[in-house]
Amino acid sequence: MRARVATAQDAPAIARIYNDGIEDRVATFETTSRSPDDVVGWFDGAHPIVVVEDNDDTIAFGSTSTYRPRECYKGVAEFSVYVAREHRRRGAGRVAMNALIAASKDAGFWKLVSRVFPENTGSLQLLRSLGFRDVGTYKNHGQLDGVWRDVVIVELLLLGDHSHGTA
């Protein structure tokens, strides 16, 4: 397995993997499948996207996107990581996240954040093992198939802890 920076040519594979996650109902509130054209729109030149390949097959991806449009949050990115259904629990998510963390640091981001369903224990364990911390839980954050779902908020400081007001 190896990770690399994704390009727009990876959009069909990324869409296929993301659609697995949508169908499985364990990782996103989204319910509508994405097309490769939808995924091409993720490539904005500012937010890193990586893919993981195994024997020339794309089996996982990690992506970042805008957290909030305000200038004060320009260094904070939301992230997602997805692994193709048939390749889960083999370490591809870890490879993707390590590459995404490195690419995000290189792009100048100082924090990665996301929200994870509490039942998605595999993702939560992976993120915690990589240094992410649980910030809290949003109760009834959204509905999926008519059921209110909670999410665990996670974050990783990429440039150290600046909690004391000095850099």
C-alpha cells in the first residue's frame, strides 16, 4: 500500500469509495451517491486530497475541505477518510490519514477537524491512535434515514498546542 496526492483523474475511484460509505450508513449523513464530476469539484487547489493504492487499485482516500469561510479559520480544515468496503481493516485508513496529515501540514493548515458517528468505532480508534482528541459530542446533529444521530467532534493540532495564546 502506498499513498499519493490525488488528482482530478482519481475522481471516479474516490466517488466509488465514497459511495460505499454512503450506502453503508456508518460514516456520513449523505444519502445521495456522488458522481466523478461531483468529486472533481473537491479539487480547489487549497485543500489536500490523497489516495491509497494497492496493486494499482485505489482502495482509500482522505480529503480536506473548508471548515468555515471566515478568514480567521483559514488554517482549519475539515477532513474525511474512507476505505473501499472490501479493503477495510487492513490499514489503508491509517496510510491515508498519515498522508493527509502530512499534506495538510505542508499546505499550511494548523488544525484538522471532523465529526464521527459514535458507532463508527473503527474510525474513532484510528483517529485517537493518530493523536486526535475527542472535543465533545453533538447530540441529535442530523437525521439519517429519519433517525436522529449524534456525532463525536474530533480535532488534531498540526502545529503544536497554542492554547496559552502564544505561538
